Amino acid sequence: MNRNNGFTLLELLIVVALIGILAAVGYPSYQSSMLKGHRAEAQADMLEAAGFIERIYTENGNYTAAVLPFSVSPRTGTTSYALTLANNATSFTITATPSGAQSNDPCGTLAVDSTGAQTAAIAGCW
């Protein structure tokens, strides 16, 4: 008897189904890790900007002249957060608003102010 070597259609369908199941389980975990990574980078950028603004306060005695050294996070590549500054003579608040794929992050908008208070839409995001 001459037997053909190769895969049957049933074997290929089983492999495709297994790949689909693995992808369905793995993708949400991957997406969650990406959101956390971008959030951590935005938090680091916000704290760096806060330090920069504090140096301006040390030089001038107020926050009026302060401007953000950068307006997006990360500074290179695809933007995940837009950074804004609200300041007056005695205080400031840096706000990071999620954009693009980061808009799906349940933590939402992040903020840090001149007292060092860090806030987010959900407790535990900082």
C-alpha cells in the first residue's frame, strides 16, 4: 500500500483551534502589561517634570514662570499620555491624560501636584 504523508484537514483544524485558544488567553494579559508599562513611564515623566518645575520655584520663588519640559509621554514613539500643567504663583498640578490605545486604561487621568499628592481615577494606580 502506498500511503501519502502529510497532515489531514482534521489535524490542521485542531492546531488552528489550539492557537486560537492560546491567543485568546494570552492577548488580554499582554494588553494589560502594555497599559501598566505605559502608565509607569508616564508617572516617571510626570515626576521628572515636577522636579524640573520645583527647580524653577527655587530660582524664582514662585511657579508662575514654570513650563513643562515636554508635553507627551513617552517622549519618543507613539504617544500614550498628553501632559498638561496648571500653575499659579504658589502651586502647580501636572495632569497626564491617556490617548490612543492607553485610553482603555481603567486608571484614567493621572495627576501630581506641588505637594507631591498623586491621584488617579482608581486607587492603587500610583
